[in-house]
Amino acid sequence: MEVLDFCSKHIQQAKRLIRENYQEERQAVPVLPTVGELPGLDELAENGLGCAAFEKGEMVGFLACLNPWENAFTTTARGTFSPIFAHGAVRSGRAQIYQRLYQAAAQKWADAGISSHSIGLYAHDHEAVGAFFQYGFGLRCVDAIRSMTPVKAPMCEGFSFFEVPDLSRNRVEPLHRMLRAHFEKSPCFMKHTGPDHWLKEKTRLFAAADTSDIVAYIETADTAENFVTEVPQIQNICGAFCLPAYRGKGLYPNLLNFLIASLAIEGYTLLGVDYESFNPTAAGFWGKYFTPYTSGVVRRIDENVLAK
């Protein structure tokens, strides 16, 4: 196996692998949509941080990444991310191919001062997940999907369900701040340090209220963090919270059904969600109703090696 720098002349072969790997995941998760145009790979080829593997002149795998950024995942580390369109490998020998590619690419990342390495893998690609697990990665994020059909929910009386008008978004702000506080606690330990522009974001809010005020909400957006979420027929859940006193009473499945019914009328056929695997509240709820199709894995290397 020959491992080379990933460059523009490799893009077409890389796209073939991307499509093949996506079709594999569609076999495991049939609800996944057909995807037309793939994201451009020019940035990945130009930043000099990717590698490609060849056998007898044929590409058998590649691993590239986005341009690095500071304070990755709200930490003090410089990080990079290889989304599901930034890597791929043939089936035969896939684990070994990915490990060879990561060994070569990770050295480039370390030389660039990048200590937080994150990669989006397909959830049912057990060879790839196992390969990166062996190299020190752990699960952090999950993308999941379902058809726009109702979930099983108990009768839930005494609540109203509605879409929150833009001018009334501030009614949901207290719950949004509780969500941020929840992320800071164990076992999440995620600290949001940037400015909060939440009230100005172009998202939609669906809420449940009792006689006092809003007690739960779900936030949706047109796109999320991978190319699957950009197809026209999908909406994506990007935020959610329910007051603890109202959990376990069937309220949230009914709110989810209200959202599904509202979006289905508009012609949407798929609903996506992404969540942190180490957030037990989110993982416990979304895992009941959605099928995972990506596993976002992360590794943070020892920053002492970067000083060299």
C-alpha cells in the first residue's frame, strides 16, 4: 500500500469511494435519502492535511479534513474534523487502510498544531469504527434520522402545542439557558463560551405549554452538520429541552408528533437529529425514535508532542 498526499487529481476517485460508502450505510438505514451532488472537495485537497492510499495505482482509501480552528468543542485545543464526505475506503482491508491513513494524516495534523482530532464515521461501518477505537478515539456525536411519521405516544391532556412566532422567541429563552447549563454538568462537561446569538438564528421553534408558560421546546433548521441534512425533504432538530418536572409523562413524544404533523403538511418526509452520545437525557430519548447513521468519534492527543 502506497500512502500519498491527497491532492486535486485524486478528487474524482475520492468521490467514488464517498458514494460507495454512503450506499453501504443506506443498505443498513433504508430511510436515508438519495443524495445528488456531493460537497466540493477542493478545500480538502488544498489544505495539505489529507492522505490517499493506493494499491496497484487504484485508490483504496483517503482521509482528509477541514481547515483547523481554535477552541475545538469549546476546549482550549486546536482541532479539525473529517466529516463523512472527507474520507472513504474500499471494503476489503478497510480497518487496516484507515489505520494507515490516520497514522500518516495525524502526523500532518500534529505538525500543524492540531491536538483535537474528530472524524464522522457511518454508524454501521463497524470495521471503520473499530479501527479508530483501537487508535484512541471515543464516541461523541450521533446523527440519526426517521421518516416523518408519528411516534407512539400516550394521551397527554392539559397542554397546548404550537409553533412559536419569531416575535415570541424570547419566551423560550429561559429553557434554552437551562439547556446550556445542563451541558456544563456531568457527564457532558461542555462549556459554551461564545456570544449567544440564539434569538437571532434562522430556526423554527415548536413548543408545549401548560397554563403557566412554555415547558418544553424543539428547535429545527433546514440543514445540520453533514451533506445528508441538506436534501430538500429533510428538517433537522438542532435543539431541545423539557423542564425536568414534565419528563416521563408522555409530553415530549406528543410535542414531537405535533412537530412531525406540522412539517409533514409542508411536504417534508424526513426528520433528522444530532446529539451528544454522552448526554444521557438526549441519547435516551432520541435513541427510541430515530435510527443512528453516523458516529462522530474524537481523540485528543498529548499537546506536549506539539512543542517539537
